[in-house]
Amino acid sequence: MLKKVILNIIFCACAIVFIGCGVYLFLYYSDMQETKDELEGLSQIAEQSESLPDDDPEISEEVEVKSPSGESKKILKRYKKLYKQNSDMTGWVKIDDTMIDYPVMQTPEDNEYYLHRNFEKKEDRNGLPFLDKACDPDDDNACLLVYGHHMKSGMMFADILKYESEDFYKKHKTVLFDTLYDRREYEVVAAFRSKVFTAGDKDFKYYEYKGRLTEKEFDTYVKNIKKLSLYDTGITPKYGEQLLALVTCSYHTEEGRFVVVARKKS
């Protein structure tokens, strides 16, 4: 009798765990699909706006934004509607044959505001890619540091780990990164694994090289990323060529990171 009671308790416990796991997975993938649909909707708004005639009421109004340097610039028509929805948007990043096709945010008053928020500023575990507050997209002597989550679903910056493969790199040498007012292409310089080090570590800390760099800092940065790179791209940036670094988590070590660095094409 006692054995039967114990078996019933075990069965009920297993059933509760099974149901709980099922509910969790359902909610997880439901949230994932909702986020994916929202992001695809944002991309469609940009593409549709681009195809509209200049005198279309939806995009005919001139919209200006002040760059971090203080200069007023006219927003590209493809981004006007999106900027009106959320003025924290500072650009757009895209890599062909990946899921990376997202708005990039920047919030100087709270650098990690979009770590767990979506374009509507609502809680979202996926977050959005964001440009470090120290970075000015108009500064040619800068390294622009953009962070994005590594989601198991493949969203956000999970796909930059495809650059672990030199074959993938050879077919995808270009990263597209637009500001609100100009369209840009960057060519991949290096792809490497790193981590967040402790304060006392003397290892090269890529994340300390962000925003405007001196020539010495630039040269040190380039020397180290090329040394760490998983393969030789044959490209050595020169001071005055803007750099773009895409960063996400990597699980090769504790606090691991994977970084892809590219230089702006002239």
C-alpha cells in the first residue's frame, strides 16, 4: 500500500514537472516568435519607406536629427517612420545570410537600456543591439562598439559566431551598418574569441577600446585583434579608418565573448 502511495506521488511530481516544462517551452517559443514578427515588421517598414515616392505624405516631411557631434542632419527616408516611433534608434545593422537585420539603439543616459527591451521599450529577453554611449558614428577615428545578445533561438547576434568559420567569412566579408542619415558598408578585419577579464588581468581588453582612439591606441587595438583573429583577412586598418566591432556572448569560457571587427569602406 505504502509503495503504491509513493509511486503515485512520484508520478504526480513527474507530471507536474513535465507540464511545467511544456508551459515554459510554449511561452519561450511564443515570445520568440512574437519578437521575430515585430523585428520583421520593422524591417518591412524600412524597405517600404525606401520605395515610396519622395512626396508621399508618410515620408515627405523633412526630419532632422542632431548627430553626437552636434551637427544637424536629414534622416534617410527609409528610417523616418521608425525614428518617429522611437528616437533612440541610431542606425541599422545587417549581414547577409544571417538573422542579423536589426535597428541599433543608443541611450547615453542608460547605456544598457535595451539589453532587455524591445523597440516599443517593453520588457523583452531578446533586447536589441545597442551602440555604446562612448561612440560617435561620425567620428572617423572611433571604434564603434555594438552589443547584442547571443540567443539560443539564433536571434540578435548569435549569428556572428558564423564568422568562426573562415569559409563563411570568405562569402560574407561585408557588414552593413547604416546611421540614420547615411548608408555604410564595412569590411571584416578580424573575428576572435575573448572574455571579460578581471581588473587585475593584463590581457588585451578589446572593450576598453571604444569611441575616439588616439593613433597609439588604434595601432595597439589593430595589432591585438589581428593577433587574436581566427584567420588572416589580409586587411590592416590605418588610423583614420573607422572601425565597427560587433560583440556577443560566447560559451567557450566563463564570461566569454565573440567579436567581429570591420573597417568602414571609403
